[in-house]
Amino acid sequence: MINIMKRYCVGVLVMYLLLVEFGNTKRTHKQCKEQNRKTLVCNYIPKLLFKQYVHVRFIDCIRDERSVLLNSSSFIHESWAKVLTIEFNDITENEYFGTFSRECFKGLVALKELKIHLGDFKLDENAFVGLSSVHTLDVSKCYRLLVADVLKTLKMKSALPALKRLIMSGIGSYSAENVISQTDLDYIPPRQISTLDLSRNQITFVNNSRIIQSFSSLKSLNVSYSILSDLSGFYVEQNNLIQLEVIDISNAVLPVSAVSLIPGKYVGKNMVFKYSEVTDKGRYLHIENFLTPSVVNASGILPSMVSVWIYNSTLIIDVPLHWKVKQFVGRNNNFKYLDAILVCPIFKFTSLYHVDISYNGLEMVRPSKCFPNLEIYELSNNKLFKMLENNEHLFEKLFAYHSKLRIINIANNHLPKIPKTFFKYNKNTEVIDLSFNQLEQLHFDMMDLHNLRQLDVSNNNIKVLDEISIRSLNDVPCVGSHSSFGDRCLLIMKSNPFLCSQCACKSSIKWLVNLKHLQKEQQDLMCMSEDSTSININESAIKRIQKICNRKLIIISSTVSAFVTITIVCIICIILYRRKRMLKRRRQMENVLARFKEGEGQYEFVAFLSYSSGDYQFVQDHVINQLNENLKLVIETDRNLICTGDQYFRPGFTLLDETEQCLDRASVVILLLSDNFCRSSYCQNEFNQAYMQGKPIVLMILGNVEEELMMPSLKSLYRRNVRILWKVDNNEFVLSTTWGNVCNSLLEKTQV
């Protein structure tokens, strides 16, 4: 077992030595390759160039020892005299170590750009002496090189006298003392350095006022993504910054003396203050200094755990400002709510043309009249849907005061709609970005957007464009015009969940297919079909929808035909039923008439007329004779058809028996209902007997009868059934209906 382990260890050791040897062999192989006709890439430093290259890159230089020594004889051959760019790069991070000694770049008389991106090397103070034509020195990503080391090389007048761009991004990150002090800057001879890049650094101390004085020609200063632990000389006069055009402090961690905010929610409500008070030197920073450059990028300078909420406040610009800012970028600063009215009675920000306050989670930003020349307004990746929900009137005026806007970006704000007159005052707008919202339709006016060349509504929730949306898009001069605008006109609608699974989608898909400014192939427009698969929006999609429409038409036609057939059958059935019913009623009526002609049993009389003795005269004058005569005409008989107690009650018999025998001889009971009838016990007895026998009862009403006088069963009958009414006209009683209608009703009520 021990021998096996020994042999295994020896094998592993041999393999390791072979791999090391192979690696050393590979690393010691010197080579240069042509990247293009003007660029040469080498892994070592040749004494001469075999061809005239103007750009040379040294990547992962091989070495015999732990250092590669560059001295004054490294580039003295005349073949180096026309090289314009040299770059040192260690992309494998194999601890490349180089010593750049005194005048080591001698001979590079035409060199314009020197780029050094090495993790570890030694830089002599006189290394750059003799580089009279270099205008760009880029020592970014030199993690063990300090800013002070670079500044020391600039103390020699003959070192980089033509330098204009000094890039020191991400240097010295392995050191805890990356300091830019007054000592480092005092003895630097004047140079026309216009660009200074100190981004992505960890700077323990910086004397910013000395930087401004030492680099008097500075136009662009970049300290983005840097950590500044301490500052001195912070109050730089505005006059010293006149030449500065660009300042980038984005995502920089500023010292507490500059930004003294602890994590939390900062809320301001109902405040009114003046600019002259904000710039009080005893309490606030020199804001004027940040108003001097043309471009100010202050994105992400507030701590990530800080949010700003301003409600119902007012800022008054009460002094004239030396404002020169043209472009302001304030992304990722957690400005959540900006309900602040900006009042500018004596000064307007006329130079400002570009504002970018994206990625802040903004829920509210109040429109302002103080930026009359604004051309680019970026509000993407916020939460302006809440402003739309809570104050649509104010949201609709968001761009109303910026008539010169060319580019509007409100992408990714979760907007479910755009108000109708949202772009009413933006006739000069060329680009509108509404992407990544939740729009389902485009119901806003676009007819005045004469200069619009690009409308981006991609990644929304548009499934089917309705007629209003299509009409709105056709109103855009660029889209609706039949003339060719070439690439200047573009409607971007990709990544919307278009449907082509219904006949209702046909007009929408057809419009998309026929629109020449859509560039469907480049956008890869798709729609969802019936089987839930995505298909390309083209002529084939229209044909598939047409098949759906045809199928639907067949279904509709079949349904309509079936409905018509069923309707006709139902009508025929109803007609036959009514005809049968009419015939039945006719036979029944003929049977009833025949029974009354025979006059036997209950068919001896058509009706038993019950009335109060107090209404006797009325019955004799207006009812009994007229009713009897009309019944005779209908039945075609000469005998009496109306039974009354006065005429047919037998003297000496009980009223109960006589009423019963009259009811048995009559088919229907007519009650002449009046107050006299309701008060008469005899009449009530007659009604009760008829009611108990289940005789059909017809009410004839005389005058206004009080319901309180009626017994409950009579009251129910009074309220439920149609009554025969007598009206008084010119002191005469007039029947409200005809005697013929009364006779027919009595005969129909007769039970066979």
C-alpha cells in the first residue's frame, strides 16, 4: 500500500513539472502579430519594427526575470519614430512587473497616446521626459500606482508638455493612502490639460481648490464612482470654474462635510424659500459652482438608503444666476416626490436643454415654466403612473410648457394610458419613447406632431389596435403620409402581445402589415394564434384570420338560419294554437248559445242580477231592459234572460231558498255594487251564496263606492277583476263600455 502511494505521488510530481515546463516554454516564446495594417500586438518589446506600424500594443509581456526593464535605449531605433500609440496591458493578471526608468520612452518622437494598464510596476519620476508630443496619458487600472506617483512625473517641464488628457481611473485601489495634496500640485508646471479622469478611485484626501488652480485649462473633470474621504479648499470661487465644461460626480461617495445625510426618508411639506437663502454661505454649499459647467452629472450622489419627498413647496429664484448648465443628469438619487413650484420672475434657465432624472422612482414631478428651451427630457424608469392616478390634470400638463422638446422619454413608468392632449404643445418633438409601460391602446392626439420621426411603444400590453388607436397613428404626418420618409420615420411596436386569434383582430393586423414605416422584419413582430403559438405578422397571418372570419361567418349564417327556422316554426305553432283556441272558443260559444236557447237548468237565465232596493229605479231605467234585449239579440231568443229577485222570488218562501233556486237557474251573477248594496244585509247574503257556490261574478259599479263598507271577500274581488262602470255625463248615466261587450263577457264567463 505504501509503495502504491509513493508511485502515485511521484507520478503527480512528474506531471506537475511537465506542466510547469510546458507553461514556461509557452511563456518564453516571443511573438508579434499584426492585428490590422496599422496595429501590431506583441508579448515582448522588440528592438525594431519590421514594418511601419503606428499603433503598438504590448499584452502580457514575457520576462526572463520578475521585471521587464525599459530604459532609454528601448525605443531608440528609427523604426519607432512614427509610432502614434503605445499600450501596455496585462489581461491575464500574471503579476506583470515593469520598471519604467529615466527617459525610457526616448525615441518615440511622434507618440500621441500612452496607455499603461498594469497591476504592478515602478515608475521613475523622469520616465516621461522627452515625450513632447503625447497629448493623452492613460494609466487607468494600475491598482498599485498612486495618484501622487503620476503627479510627480509632471513636475519636469520636459515631461509631457503637450499633455491634454490625463486618465487615472481606478488607480491606487490597493493602497490606503491615495492622496492628492497641495504638495503634489504646487510644483507642476502649467499645462493645457483639458480632461482629468479620477473615476473609480479611493482617495483619502484631495485638495480640490489646488486641482482647479493647477489645471487652469481643465474642461472635463470626472470623479464618478470614487470614494472621497476628505476634502479641503472646498469653496472654490465660481470665476475659477468658468473654463470647466463637464463635471461628472455620478455615483461618487462624497465626504460627510459635503453630504451630511444619514439613511432615512427626508420629507419637506408646505415650505416656501428663496434661492438667496439657500445659498447663504454660512449654512450651505456654493451651489453656484455646480451651475457653471455645461454638463453636470450628479447621478447617484445621495446615499442609497436616502429618499427625498417634497410636498406642496415653493422655490423662488429671487436673484439673477450665472447659470451655464446645458445638460443636467440626476439619475438614481431617490427623488421620490417633487411637488415643488419653481417661481422665476427675474430669471429663467434658458441654457438648459437636457434634463435626465430617470431611475429615481419618481411618483410626482410638477411641470415648470422656468425651462423654456428644454429639448431633451428623460423621465424613464420612474413611477409616474401614480401621478396619473392621483392628479391626471397635472400629469397631462407635464410637457405643456416645453414647446421646444425634441426628445421625450417616459419609458417604464407603468402607465396604463396616455391622456388625450398629452403632446398637444410639443410640435417640434422628433422622438417619443413610451416603451415598457402598460398601454393597451393609443388614444392620444398625434396629429400636430409634424416633426415626429420615431415613436417607441414597444413592450407594452397592446393586443388589438382599435379604430381610435389606428386613427390616432394615421394622424401622425410621418406615419400616415404616403410619401417616403426613409429611415427618418420609425414606429417601434415590438414585444407587444398582439393577437391574431379572433376575427376582430383582422383590421389591426392588416394595418400593421400594410404600414411601410414599421420595419416588421427587423422588429420581429409576432402575434398569438388560435392554438396559442406565436406567428409572424405578415400576409400569412391575415389569411389565417380570414379563415377564422369565414368560419365565424358560416357559424353565424348557420345560427341565423337555425334561428329563423325556429322562429318560423314557433310563429306557425302560435298561429295554429291560437286558431285551435279560437275554434274551441267558437264551438264553446255555439254550445253555450244552444244551451241558452234550450233554457234548461243553469242555462234558463244568463245572469242573476243582485241589487239593493235603494237602486231599484236605476236598475229599471238603465240596466235590466237594455241588458235583456241585447242578450236576446245575441242568443236569438225571445224569452227573458235576466233573473231578478223582485220578479222571480216566490212569496212565502225563505229568502235563502229563493236566492239559491235563482242562482241554480242562472249561469252568471251580476252585482250592482253601490254604497246601498254594501249596507244591505240581503245583498250581502246573495253575494255570499253566489261566492260559496263558485258562480262567476261580474261587478257593475254605480257611483263612488267606499271600500271600507265592503266585506273582505267582496273587496278582494273589487280590486282584482275588471268592472262595468257607470259614469255621469250632463246629469245622465252613461255606460263606460258597450252592451255588446257586456253580453259577450257574460257568455264567455258561462261554464259549460
